[in-house]
Amino acid sequence: MSQTFFRHLLVAVLVCISTVSGMSQDWNTARLNVLYGSSIPFNFTSIDKIKSGMGIPSGTIFGVSMSDSTKVYHGLSGFTLNCRTFNNATNIKGESSSLPLYKIRIKAENNKGLGAGVSNGYTDLSSDWTPLFLFTNQRSSFPLDWSKHQLIISYECGKPSGVHPDASLMGEDPDYYNVEIEFELVPTGTDF
């Protein structure tokens, strides 16, 4: 393989936020604020990175804002953070090639104020909504404020896993690959 190969294998992840801003229902609001990292480039510059894959911990930081009114029978108890490819894309597109979605994995974790939440760990990118993080707490913990309640999103690309030992990028065509990912904040609680 030539040196040129290493300079042209780049996978970019663009973060999109869908259906998370504004009014979720008449009695509460939910919003994600992108504080850091809306474009995540993976630049594979060595044979070792192509074989072993790369990770970008703390690639994106979201601030979570939620509020709940006192409307009877509509108690907000938490949220689920989901993700999927934008427009249900079924692969990671390059200029002349494509990669399967499982080549990218995503994880959401508490950064600040959401310690009661549960991360699902690294999850394969999918064209279907996939839960990454679940938060449930007492009603008295609301409202959530983006400056005090934050999630870190970490990414992996080309890292073989137990489920996908073939996730390595070794043997893939050199190209500039691109995929957009959308995140969805779904309130949970009584009568949702």
C-alpha cells in the first residue's frame, strides 16, 4: 500500500439534532444544546489505525434542558436519548464506495448532573432509532438546565468488536466517507 492510501481514508460524522428543540407536549419542553463537537472527523493516517480503528472520546457534548409544568396526570420523570442515521441512511457513503453502518459505534455518558442515568455503552450506528442513554429521577429534580446537566457522546470507527469482528477498515477502499447522525431527546413519565 502506498503512502497516499493513508491520506485519503477519512470518515466524518456530522451531528444533527432532530425533534428535540421546542415544545415536546403542551405540558413540558425538552431541548438538546450542542456545546461542543458537531463535526467529528476520523482521519486514518497509519496502517495501525486502519487495522485497529480509532476512538474519539468526548467528541460531542450536549446540554440537556427540560421543564415540566404542574398539569395533573402529566408527570415528567426523565428522558431517553436516541440516535440514528439522518434520513434513515443505510450505509456510510463515500465518493465511490460505501461502508456498513456498524463500522461506527456511539456511546452517551453523564458529563454533569445526570449521574442517575444509565448508558447503554457503545452501540452500533443504525438507521433505526437506538437508545443510548436513559435518565429517570424524581419529579422534584426538574427543571434540567443545559449548563448543569450534560451528556458526553463518544465515537469509535473501525474498531472490531465481539458482535462485529469485521469492523476493521483494513481492505476498504480509500475514500472520504460521510454520515450524518441525528439525536432525539424523548421525555418519559406519566401519560407519555
